[in-house]
Amino acid sequence: MRDRLVQLLREKSYRRMRVVLASGRESDFYVDARQTTLHAEGSWLIGTLLFDALDPEVVGVGGLTMGADPIASAVATVSFPRGRPIHAFIVRKEPKGHGTQTWVEGRRNLPPGSPVAIVEDTTTTGGSLLKAIDRAEADGLRVVQCFTVVDREEGAAEALAERGFVLHALVRRTELEAE
């Protein structure tokens, strides 16, 4: 399954090109993991691989919208028929401008203190993961794991380690570039 995910990421998501990343850094390659996370087979592979890697106490999966949304939904979908429902949640980039003005959507499925995993599609410096961790914890969730589909290997693991988290990557940059 993992080998097939690497193949799909190479076909759908990985491109050699000069780009400016969300972190502000310039890069000579781009990984648009959404092309794979939104692909039917890619979604199933990612959902299954992440579900299998979750700590047994985890009851929720989510992260910063928009990259985390299809991943969290894939895990939730895979989890139900396997008899261990994992609920998805979404961390907004800005609080909802009306109604409850919440940062985290899907909280009614996760009681305060619920152990959760934070996910992201592509990680560079870890800034989006750290923002999602902060918002989830401020909203009463207990973050116990962090995952990325693709780790660009540019400091995210170290940034998370400074905060006491281990970054689990389904695929690393070096694997995408190896052939």
C-alpha cells in the first residue's frame, strides 16, 4: 500500500519547478498533495495507512483546513467499517465570523480532553501543524500524535520535537525523489 501511495504521489503531486512555499521559502520542487488526497485511491490509501498508524487511544483526527480536511475525512471513513470510529474535525484558519465563532469544527463529536491526531498533507517547517496543535489544545482537545502525508524534510520534524511531538510521515521527500 505504501509503495502504491509513493507511486501515486509521484504521478499526481510531485513536480520539479521553482515555487515560493507557504513558509515563504523558495524551492526547486513542489508537492501538491491534494492531487493525491482528493484522488479516490489516494484517499483510501492515506486513510487506511493513517488509521493503521494511530495510537489506540486516538478518537479524533483533524488539522488546519484545507490540507487536512480530505485526510481527516478519509481516516473517519475507513475507521467506521473497521469497528473503531475515529471522528474528523477541522481547524479553521480564522474563527467562524458568525454564530458560535468557533475555531474547531466537529467538536460535538469529541468531548473535552479527547485524544486526537493532527494531520497535514505536506509539511515544510511545521508551522501549519503547530498552529493546528495550538488551536486544538486551546479548544480542549489533547494532541497525542502528528502526521503528514509528505515531509519535505526541511525542519518540521525538528520544530515539532521542540514542542514534544514526533512527526510521523507516510512519505518523505527523499523517497519521492528516489527512483
